[in-house]
Amino acid sequence: MPKTEDPEILEFQAALVRSIEQALAGEGRVTTGEEIAKRTAGRPPQAVHKVPVTLRLDPASLARWRASGKGWQTRAAQVLAKHAPS
């Protein structure tokens, strides 16, 4: 097969070579043994703990929320909070 001169592939190859050179030179993120020892398993603690609830919605409303994309539950919670009685 002949070599392609695709600009995207050439750019990717150049970026890959730069990245490898930086890693070999010790540039970028360096993790020390102390940093590794400080790590804990699991997710970091959340500032606000969310409470699971059961909420019954009509199928059309639920479909519209889900169709709005990733994060729909957070957006729905924000709307509920905004319109909740004081």
C-alpha cells in the first residue's frame, strides 16, 4: 500500500511523537509515591448528598426530559427547586 499524506494522520503522528518525547523527558504530570499513598479508593466525597426518590411522571413528560440529553435528571431537579414553594 502506498503511504498516505493525510494531514490529520500526519498531525496525529507529530503530536504522538511530541507526547512521547515529553514523557521521556519527565515533563507533564508526575506522580510521586507520597501522592499515590494519599489516594483513597472510590469516588471523592460529595459536598451535597442527593436523596433517591420515586416520582411518577406521564410518559410524554419523561420522554421529553430524556430526549434533552445527558444530565436530564440534574436539569429536572433544578427546575423543581426553582419552582418549589418557599
